[in-house]
Amino acid sequence: MEGKKEIYAFDFDGTLTRRDSFIAFLCHARQTRRVVAWLALHAPLLAAAKLGLYPAGKAKERVFAHFFAGTAERDYEECGMAFAARNRALLRPAGIRAVGKAVEDGATVLIVSASQRQWVAPFFAEYGSAVTVVATEPEIRNGRLTGRFATPNCKGAEKVRRILGLFPDRESYRLTAFGDSRGDREMLAMADEAHYKPFRK
């Protein structure tokens, strides 16, 4: 492995955070009461997605569209920055220390997340270009969110595709990956060194 590029790939939700950030972001951006009421009304759909009976990415897109379709891109970006600024307590300190150590050591650091860049990236703004966020991207037309996703939901095999899209020559680097769920299984399997549910002690 000597001489190979070092790449560290961190899942975000559950790995670097104490809980899922999507619902937390929804409650930040929209009234919590409104979010809870909508989710309760659509509980059968969400349960089907959880059980694998309905595509999770499609269910997530429906939730996203309800709350954000038509939102101005600038407003969405600013909402994501405000969310990160006010929710540092979501982060697992040991995980953030690991990210910082990887940056300090000169590794290429990726945050690979099914959540969206607009609210994930601001958590790592202090690292500048040293940390790249690979995430589910919203579709934007004429400066506004359409409510659809511009990319596949970044989980499972899609995480592997996105990493290989950035670094296709797999033999040229050593990959260390961190994850906590079945959505990270493929990314952990492709890694030279895998850490499952780290940073929890």
C-alpha cells in the first residue's frame, strides 16, 4: 500500500451525527408541528419504504417535494448554513476529530451522504476544499428547487458509484470507510479498511 493515495470516506447520518439530519433539517426549515403532522398522515408510505416495499429514495423525494418545491436556491442554501450553525450538537465529537485528523494527515476526505450537500457541507466549512461532500443533490431550475432529485439517492450501491466516479482507478488508492447502516454496506465492502458504527463510545 506504500505510496498510494489515502482516501477516507465518512457516512454522515448516524456515523458522524447522533441522529438522522433530514428530519432535523425539516423541523428547522419548517414548523415542527407541520412536519410531524405530514409524516403522520403519510406513515403507511414511510413504513413501506422502511420495509423495502417502496423505494426509499422515492419516498424521501416525496417528503422533500412537499416541503421545498418552489423554494429559491439561495434561500435553501442559507437555510442549510443556518441549520449547521445551530445544530453542532448533532455531531459526534469523536467522529469530527477523526475527520480533522484525516485532513491533518493529508488524506483526501469525503463525506458520502444520502442527505443533501446544502445542509451537510456547512458542518465542514472550516476545512475548506480539504473535505468534499458527495451527497444527494436537489434539482434546480431557474433558481428554484423543483422538488425532485437531480441525482439518485446517495445510499447503498450509489455511494460506491459516486466514489468511483471521482476516483475510478481503484488500485491507485487506499480507501478507509466509516458507516453505520445497511445503506453503507457496499461502501464498507469496497474499502481496504472498514469501520462499522465507530465513534459511539
